[in-house]
Amino acid sequence: MKLLQKRDFILIATLLLIALAALGMIRFFRPAPAATAEITVDGEVVEQLDLSKDTEVTITGSSGGFNHLIVKDRQIWCSQASCPDKVCIHQGQKHLSSDTIVCLPNKMIVTIIGNK
């Protein structure tokens, strides 16, 4: 009795090709690394931050509330906020193109924009 038959080798080769194709697709369609973060308050752009430069900024919302944003190591996150639910803080660090941080009470949206 043979341990592996011709069909087994064909099946293994096919599975390896599918796995390599999937890996290639993942690498090809991966979101672009972020270049800037565009910050809007009540629909108007108030700030654009270069994610390659570490910085901290406090954004004042339309109703007087605030969000403290930190840019470090090409990532951005909200570290403090005056909103009652703190959802914007719990959204964590963002760095991929099209990621967003939203604070509805302060009407602030941070949209990550990748290289074009």
C-alpha cells in the first residue's frame, strides 16, 4: 500500500497554490498606511494632522466640549473627552486608511487618509 498516491500530490499542490494566491491577494488589497488625519467638527474641517509627526491637540466641539487627540508612532487616538459616554476613547488607536474616530456628543470625526 502506497502512503501517498498521485491524487494526493495533486490535492496538496492545489491547496498550496490556493494558499499562496490568498496570501498574495491579502498583501495586494491591504489598506494603505495612513498619511494624515482629517478632523471635522460639525461637518467643517478644523485640522489636518500629519501622522508621521508625534503631536497632541485638543479639539473644541461645536457645543463647547473637547477631545484630546494624540498622534504617536503613526497612530492617532482620543485620550480624553468631555462627552458622557467616552465611546471615542474606547475606539482605540487608528492607523489604516479610512479608519475613523467619532464623538457624536462633540460632533467630531477623525478620518484617516492614506497615501494616494
